[in-house]
Amino acid sequence: MRFYQLGEVRPPRDDDFMYFKEMAQDESHWKKNHIRKKIKVFTRVTEASNIKMIKVVASLCDVPADVLYDTLHDGIYRPEWDATMKEGFQICQVAQDSVVEYYGLKAPFTFKNRDFVLHRSWRIFGSEYIIFNRSVFHKKVPPKPDYVRALTYLTGYVITSTGPSSCEMVYITQNDPRGAIPSWAINLVATSVAPRIMKSLHRAASHYPAWKANHDPQFMPWRYPSQQSGLLPAVDMADILSEPDYARTTIDETHVDENAARQACVCEDGDNDL
């Protein structure tokens, strides 16, 4: 079964979602890195990059699967909870369950901010909700001078309902931040930053129903294709580049202070149900 190649844009197939689901549920080749209450973090080596793939498994006893799914999709709500997002917008539509979009983020610690152009796809399979994305290269969204254009080899979520008001979420991500990043920073992302992002998402999902009730509650174009009409232009394959459009130079960020970064993680890592 052939999965997406880096930079490839096409409508998603059921096989693509099953490939991602099998990767999320696979328990082999993963090294356990972190366990805290209801969050587990694993890493594994892949052929795609020397940056390890990270898997976070979280059990949410007070959030229904569909609410978590909607929280992840709702771009209007995202600035309310995603402190790392500096800007984000959709560029074009590939299919009724697939778009190309831009995401600029505030990097952790004192690293330079990163941005991504992503091909995101989503689909519901009964009680399972799957979202995944990969980096692509779009002619109309070239690299910006105030960001480092990073790569996502594969990032996504498998959300499984475990009851009327509970679910399990598996989050997988493998990125190339494109820079000389010290090894301690990569490890810190796995053991501290990734779990903290999951905690923020948990809080956001808990508050989403009340927020959505006052913000166009019937508008969910990720669920209802009829609401997508006129929102985005269709993808123009002439805009999709087959090769990366960034300068292939190494950005040296080995100067970032390790002790300060670890202290920042300790200060931000407050109590949470997870």
C-alpha cells in the first residue's frame, strides 16, 4: 500500500487513513519515554529523518470523541487555546475532506519561529476520528523571512470513542525543524513539550461546547460538505511544487541555553487531570 510521499497532493483514500491508524496502534519499535497520570509518550526511529517520531497516548475521561475532533478542526476557536500559533489560514481545497493550509508557530524556548505548508486530510470511521497532515510546497506561499520553513513528515490524530463522554487520543508527529538543534532540545520536546500541548488540547476540548454554542454553532464545514461551498478555491496543481522551495542551508541554534529551557518547562508544567 502506497502512502503519501513528501510534497504529494491528492485526494485521500481510505487506505491512507488505515495506514495512519495502523501506525498509531502499532506497539512495536516504540521506546517509552515518559509516563504521567494518563499521558504516555513514546519515540521511535524511522528512515524518513534522524529526528525521532513521537507518539503521545492520552485517555480523556471527560471529553467525547466528537468534541475533541471538532476542537481540532475549528480554526476560529484555535487561537483561544493554541498559544504556539502565530498565524494560520487555509489556502485551497483538495477534496471535501482535504485542504492545503499554512501554519506559523512560536517555537519553544528561544529557537527561531517555524512555519509549515501542510496538506491535511480527515475522515470519520464509525467511532473513530482520524486527522493527519504532511508538508507540501505551494508556489503562492513561499518561505517568509521571519520564519524557518520546517517540514512535517507525518503528524496526526486517531481519536477513539471509549464511552458517551470519554475517548482515547493517539497523537503522532515527526518533524524536521531544519536547523542544528541540540539533542537535549529534541528530548525535552518529547518528555515535556508534547505532553503539555496535549494538556492544553484537553482543556480546550472541555470548554469547546460552551464556546461553540455562542459562535455560529451550526457551522462545521469539516463535518458538512454543503457548508464548504465558496470558502476556498480548488487546488491548482500548477501551484504545487515537486521540490522544496526553501534555501537548503543549516540554521545553527546550538546556542540556546539548556538550563533556562528546562526551567521554563518546570514553571509552565502545572497540575492537570492528565
